[in-house]
Amino acid sequence: MLKIFLAVLIISFFISAKLPRILNSPLLKQFRVLFPSWRFFESLTPIPKVYYRISRDGVSFLNWQEFQFNEGPRQWYHLFYNPMANLRLTYRVQIEQFLNDVAELDCYSENFHKSLISYQIVSTFLKQELQLRYRQDLKFYQFKIGVLEFSEHALSARPHWTESLVSPEYEV
Amino acid sequence: MYVENVIHWTQILLAVSLLLQSFEMWAIANWIGDSTPWAWSGLKKGVSYFPNFLKTALDFLYLDYFKVLVLAQFVLILILPLSQSGLVITGLIITTVLICFRFRGVFNGGSDYMTLTVLFGLFFSSLNQNDPLLVRYGLLYIALQCTLSYFIAGIVKVRTPAWRSGLALRAFIKHSNYPVPTTIRQWVERPILMFVASWVVMLWECTFPLIWLWPKFVFGYLAVAILFHLGVFISFGLNRFVFAWLASYPALIYGVSQNY
């Protein structure tokens, strides 16, 4: 029994360690819930960030500002029921997914991002959020996605910003 | 611990976890229709390589009957604590996978993985309830994966210099996109606190498998686990993890208490 247990332990450890490479197939990615990955907060990975700017008159844009998810204070009942927060978590994941998708693209073209589902989700989500926040003030908007990168070895490192994409200017 | 009690408690805790997820998904179903970011009309491009009959079936399910899917899962959840039927567990596996599929593979990540892990363990145990070995292996699978979930998370952290220095925890709290409360964000200005907290988590996670050698410590480790998951909820808002992992604990307690 102990030998079987050790064998399963080793196999499961191996699968979990190699999981990112195993899940390169688009089909397996859709079913990746069947392959548990326990690599939480694995490393000081680059942290995705989204910045946006809006235009109220269609002529000039305001300054870039970081997109922050509007979340109210956490309440005790959110432990049991918090659907909007969990839905917003999926958008955070799609921002990271977009950056992974960009990195995996074999070639670059001016409108490469439009072919990505993750970009579609992120841009639609941003449009929806900005419309809620600015309502009639919103005429045009533009966003950019990048990452904050940290030095793994510096104790007091300031993050370095690397831009991955600047979107077109969208009219609402 | 009698196996029947272990399975019963696992089913109850899993049902609680799934019930909370189901309530949330019912609300979320109202926010993923047409013209929303998660509209299926846009996502279906991702399965363009599927056979036509499958694409038609997915359109039928996700465009018009997603709430029916959630409702079906809800009914199965209510039955789960009352029966060890393999059909009920199979139904829950299928509905969970279909819901995750709707969100491009996973909805919540870790909690989805653990939910399915517990479901698969229960499924193995239900295949032949007259076979004590099969029942036992199903529970041991859950116990093993629960142990690995902490151990692997600890190993990947302790191998990273930024985690060993406390910088990773500081970066996650200060810069991450999670809704971290202001009080907790202020803690990042205390490097010693970040260092100690990082090492407490890493040591606890990396030594988790030792409960298989010294089972008397299992309740202590699980008490820390519950505090850890509650801390993650308070810091990052990840509520589902608490209940998903809780459902695996009866099997873990059973697993470590066996004579091998």
C-alpha cells in the first residue's frame, strides 16, 4: 500500500510540475479544470496592469490612469456569497491570459489583438465599466495593457513597467 | 474513523461548497448574456475546431439553457448528502466541467480544481460500495491531492528568492489586482512582518506531508489551514477556496490515520 501511495504521489507531483507544458493544446486548455494545478502565487511573476484614458469631447484625451476594479469594503457575508467579485476575478484572469496569448502568437500584425478572444473579453469589459463610471461624459476611450516587473533579488525593488499593447481609440 | 462517516461528511461539506457556488453562478448567469464580455457568441470562436454537432449542442446549452444547467446542478447538490449514488456524483462532475467550459476552462481556478478532485474521489468510492479497497482508494486520492495542494504550493515558493525575502508577499499585497483592504496594504511597509509571514506560510506548506508520518498533528495543521484560507479571503477576496478545501479534510483525516 505504501509503495502504491508513493507511486501516485510521485506521478501526481510530476504531472503538477509539468502541467504548464502539457496544457499547450487548445483542447486541453478548455478542459484544464480536469488537471489540478497547485502552483499558487508561484513566483514574483509580472503583474498585469491596465491603464485607460477617456475623452469627453472627442478631441482631447485626459491623462492615463490605472484601471482599478470598483469593489466596496469586504463584508463578512462575502465569505458565503460574492458573485460579482468572483466574476471580476475572471476578468483579471483574462487580462493575464491576453498577455500569455500575445506572447504565444507566432507573428505580429497591426491588428493581431483582434483575433484573440481574451482581448475581446477585456476590451468589452473595460468599455462596460467605463460606461458605468463616466456615463454621458464618455465619448472616446483608449486603454493599454502591460506588466509591472520586479527584480527577484532586490529587497526594496521598485517595479518596472513594460507596455504590451496600446489599443485603438474607441468611440462609444 | 468509519469509512461511511468519512464519505458522509465529505458529501455534506462538498454540498455546502457547491451550494454556495451554485447560488453565485445563478446570479452570474444574468451577467453573461449578449453584449457582455462573456457573451457566448464571442467565445464560441474558441471551439471552432469542434465537430458541428458539438458546436450546435454548446450553442443550445450556453445561449438558451445555461440557467437550466445551473438549476440541474443545484438539484444534484441537494441530493448529494442523502445518497452515495454514482449517478449523482457523475452529474455533478459533468455540470461542473460544463460550467467551467463556459468560462474558457476554469471559472475560479483553485476552487474548481479542488471541487473536482473531491468529486472524483467520491466517484471512485461509489463505483463499488461493496469493495472496501475501492472506497478506500477514492478517499486516499482526495487526501493525497489535498496534501499535494499545500506541499507543491510551498515548494514553488521556497525555491523563489523573492518569497524567501518576503518581497513576493509585499508585491502581491501592494501591487496585485486583487481588492486588498487598505489596512492590509499598509502592512507591506513592515518588511519584518512580510518576512515572518512568508516563512510561516512556506514552512507550514512544505511540512504538510509530515502529518502522514505523525497523524497526531493533523488537526493542528488543518486549524492553520482554515486560518490560512480565511486570511486569503480577507486579503484577496477568494471566498470559494475556504469551502472547497474544507470538503477535502474528512478524507485527509481518514487518510493519515490509516495503518500502512
